[in-house]
Amino acid sequence: MKYKKIGDTKVPAIGQGTGGVYNPNIIKVGIEHGLTLIDTAESYGNEEVVGEAIKGQRDKVFISTKFSPEHNGYEGMIQACEGSLKRLGTDYIDLYSMHHPNPNVSVEETVSAFDKLLNDGKIRYAGLCNVYTPFMANMEANAVQIEYNLFDRSAEKTLLPYCAENSIAMLAYSPIRDYHSLNPDGMAELQEFGMSYPDYNLAQFILNWAISHSPVIALTSSNDVKHIKRNAHASDFNLSKKDIKKIDKLFKPDITNMPLERIDITLSADKYPQTKEEAMSWGSWAVKPQDVNLNEFKPVKVRIAAYGNYELIEGGLRYWAWVIQKNEPIPAIIKRSVEQWFRDFKG
């Protein structure tokens, strides 16, 4: 297992994400195989499960958890942290992070709560998630958590290089997500020179590419024991610099500024609001789209639909924030099937 640092603490380069994991024995298997960085959140509803898994071995693990946007602000954060401590069965949290920004709460209030929790020894390090900067007012986070994989490389524009230059950890969630939607020609080449590493499979190969970036710690998540064991061994080899550069070229960041009229929101009627008015008052979002800060924007994800249109598959809050505040072409990543790749690019 390779190791990196969060603050002054050594942690494995591959950790356990626990979204959707509700069996403590699954987490224990990961710990046994070196996945001792365990990431959860109050919104996952499984902090008690993590607490059960680490019982009797708290000194072996590094616990990361996150508070929800409705708890941003001084009193909300203090209470949320106490709740997480109780559910986890521990008297301190190694990395405590803001899960999503809440523009309705002053950053000074949030930073003040972080300072209080740090000074009281309730948390060891402060983190941010789903942002493209490690800064909040006068605070610089010890770690930033964001999606990063071969399909979504948005973090490479500013966040990843900044973290690399300033020794800030970048926790990559969903590191092997959507690789089936990548350019099939690139995937064929990837599999071909992956033969130089015969003891490892494609998922391990992609994980190794992710952690080859100095600040990146990959957070894998699975309920399959075989997958967990494989993930744990994905850092057991070193990709050559040549291979890393080749992968970078094969799967370049692909963000399109898409006209809003080409996104058919009615295809997502079971997931997202259908009108501006509905979106602006929708009860399922803790933050309303009219209040979202668009200075740093994570692209939405769409897939090809009928008649030249696209279906929104991820980023409903961001989509409506863009429609309400800008009403201009939106940064989007297009998810294609293999058939669509060949149709669109090979005629």
C-alpha cells in the first residue's frame, strides 16, 4: 500500500468510501487489507455502521466524515459534529468536512465553528467538498473532496495543480466511475498497454492512474469483498511516466458548452423540477438554485436522447441555478454508449 498525507498524518493512498455500505463486516475487510482511511457523512446514514466496524481498533483508522449544508454555520456545525461523534463512537474525528457549500450561511460563521472544533480537539483537520478551491475566508482546508476520474477531469483545471503545489490532499470520490462511457478506442489502447501489468485488472489500472497524481487519494466504495481486496492492491505497482502521459492524452477532459434548449428536462421528470418556479421552491434541496454561487461550477452530466436532444442525468440543482442566474449555454459532460461513440465519431 502506498501512503500519502493529510496534514501531518500518513494515510493510505486508497481509502474506503462508505456511501451505500451498511454492513460493518465489509468495512472491517477493508481495514484488514490496509484501507484504513474511512470516509462517511451524516447524510449517508451509516455513521453507526462505521462506528461498529472500528470498535476496538480506533487507533488503526483515519475517520473522515462530513456535515450537510443545512448544518452550515456555527451552532449547526457544533451540533452536527457532536452527533457524528456519538454515532461513530469516538471522541474525535480525524477529518471533518463541509459536504456542500451553503451560500445562505456566512463563511466567517462556518470558519469560526471549524476553529472551535479544532481548538477543542473534537476534530484534527478541516476539509471542504464539492468545491474547486481549498479556501473559505481566512481558512485553507487540509483536504478537498471532489469527483475525479477519467470521465470527469474537471478538477484538473485549477484544484489539482493547486493542491499539488501546496501539499493539500485531494480526496477523489467515484475514481473508477463511468469508465464504460469513455472513448472505446482509448479503452482498447488502455487495455492493450495494460498487458504490461498482467497481475492487475482494468479498475486497478485506473485507480493507479488516479493516485499517480501527487495530491490524490482515491476513495473506493463497494459491498463486494473481492472488489475491496482488489482495490486495496491497486497501489502495489507503479505506472511508468510514459503510460501516465499516454492515459492523459487518451482521455482528455471533454466539457461542452451546451445550449440549454438542447437539454430536455422533461425526460428527468421523476428526478428534477420541471419549471423555474418549482425549482426555486423545491423542498428536496437544502440550498435553492437562485442562491447557488456560480463562480466555480461543476459541469452537469447529460446523455444523448432522441431528436438531437440530451437528457439531464446529474446536477439538477446546478442546472436550474444556471438557468435562473445565467440562461446561457451550460458546461456539460456527455455520457455516450459505445454505439453512440462510433456513430458520432466514425460516421
